[in-house]
Amino acid sequence: MSSTSPAPVPPEKKKKKKRVNVRTPEVMERVQAEVEDHYRSSIVEKLRARAGSITIGNTTLRLAKQFGFCYGVERAIDLAYASRRVFPENRIFLIGEIIHNQEVNRQLEEMGIVSLPWQEISEEYDNLGEDDVVIVPAFGAPIAFLDKIEAQGCTMVDTTCGDVMKVWRRVKTYSKSGVTSIIHGKAGHEETRATASRALGDDKKGHYLVVLTLADADYVCDYIRKGGDRDEFLKRFEGGYSDEFDPDLHLAQIGVANQTTMLKSETEEIQKRMCDAVITRDGNDEGYQMFDTICGATQERQDALFEMLEKPMDMLLVVGGYNSSNTAHLVEIGEKELPTFFIRSSECLKSLEDIVHFDLHKKEEISSYSEILSSDKPITIGVTAGASCPNNLIENTVLKVFEFRGIDAAVVESS
């Protein structure tokens, strides 16, 4: 995230925002049928009905109680599909990706929905016109992008998740009170960039600082307690703070918020450490505020995985987009307990021995040798998925596991 923001669009250049309700009953009936056709899974429904477990021969597959699409993701996809139905002849654009899933974004591309750059406002935005439709993704978008779209006179379809907007309201409240927002998140993530723009407040005079790790939080806490090297501080967090942010001034009053898809336990620990640092410095917690802004669906998927890990398994497959933050945190939870593989889809399961997966530590896709699937002994495989993963990808993964174990799809479907 750049520490500078595009200049706001002058009021006299703004055009009236056009809002259209695309969720009419007749449209949504067709949309929901289309979405169900693309992403529904009878196998997943069967697993749900069996409390998430199925055993065939010497192979047991367990599915977490909570996984896959959350309400916010479903709503975003519905709105994107509905936009094409309502505007069949118009050009439709999307800021970046609707969600972090390759399959879903591919479907939208096939519908003629064109992705716009989300890192910065490019000349492509200058070419938008009054007949164009622009979809705001589930993560939201920085205010400068929305101002630009409005200035171009486009029709806007906003699919921003309600949980994300709750965070925005919180950081705007911090700004009005002169409180600096400490945002637990990834500085370059779409959602965090959008939240940071709201942390500036309506007058653009607010401040924020993005921290990612506990080590980042400890560094900030040490600075709160006893000060430090200002230049070193700014260099460490470069690209993750507001214009003119000064740690010597703007850590006096802090409020913690977060990217909604972060690891819940880590956010809670950061909140605790920040509060303790303020109390050590001031003798009270009056200079500290916090608000629980972890998404409910994120919590549910993390809690469901913790529950699943209470019983022994031989392997865990986590299905989802490699750039999905909430999915990556499921991987972090799993890999502490057992062999865990972060896969985009069943295509990553190349053979009994070869699994292509994303290594969170190397930050690259790698190929690993695993004897687990090729073993003759009874095995238990766990499967979960992030909030942006459709059920059809989960089904394909389930079927591929059984296929490698010598069990045909027809047997799985009839079991």
C-alpha cells in the first residue's frame, strides 16, 4: 500500500451516482439457478448430511463443519451475475477480483465482465463512461476509486461485505476522535487498502498504521512504551501508514481494527499487547480503544478446523485461492498439527505421490512427495476450504482423493 493517496475528485467534477437495484425477484430467480448450476455439489451436500464424514473401504474422508462460501461471498457473486442480467448489452467492469477464487473469477470473465486494475487508478478508468457498469468487489475499494467511478458517471454495483463495512464505520469513528487506527492486516490486500482510506476520515486528516505480525506489533508496543528511532520505524512500516504519520505524535491515542479475514487468535493477542503497552506508558487504558472486527464466517471456519483437528487425521487438504487470506490462515492452523497441503483445486493432486501446493513460507507453488495417499493402510483425510471456495471445487477434491485410493466416483455418489 502506498503511503500516498490519489487526489480526491473536486466536487464540481463529480457526476450524480447512478444506483440500480439488480436484486429484483425475477432477476434473482434466474441468477440463483445459474449460480447453483455452476457451483452446487451433491457430494458436499451428502457429506453435510453425514456430519461431514464418509468411509469407503480403508479410506475415511472428513469435511469440516464450516467451510466454503460465506453469506458475503454468495451475495457478491449473486450481484455480479445479476448485473449481467440487468445490463445485457452494457460494458461491465470489476475492480480487481470479485473474491479470491480463480474459478469464480473465470466464470465472470466468460460473462464478459472485465477486470480493472485495483492497485492504482490507471488510464483504463479514464475511458469509462455513463453507459458503463462497475462492480465493487466483496473486499470493497478505496474511496478514491469510488470517487473516480462516480466522476465518470458510471452505474455502480457495490458488493462490499457487510462485515467489512462494520470495520470502516469503526475506523471512521476513531478518526473523528483523533485516534490512530492500528490495522491488523496485509498492507497490500484489497480490503486493508479500502479500510485504510476510511481511516483517514471525511476530512482526510486521520491516521493509520498497518501491522501484519506479532513481531510488528511488539515493535510498535516497544515504541509506545519508550519511544525509539523515528526513521527506523518509518522505514520498517514503509507503505503501511498514512501521509505525514509520525510515531512520536500519532501513537498517543490508538484504536485497533483488522482485516476481517485475519487469524482470530493473533488479532486478539495484538489487541492485548497494544493495550498493555498503552497502560505501561500512561498508567491507564484511556489512550486505547478496540472493537472485535473479525468476520463471523472467518471465525466459524477457523473454529470448525480446530474442532476437526481434535481427532487424528493423516493429512489435511485446504482448498482455495492462493491469494485468499482467510484460506491461508486455515493452512497455518493445520500445518502446526499434521501434513497440510494448500491447493487451488483437485488439479493440484497430480498422482498418489505428487501434490502441487502453495508453500506459505516460501510464498510459491511447489511440488511435494507424499506417501500418505499411496499407503495400503487405512487413512483419514481431512478437507476444508476458505470462504471464497465454491462447493464444486470441494467435490472435485473429494472425488480425486477417492479415485487415488481406487474408489470410483460412482461408488462415492451411491454410498
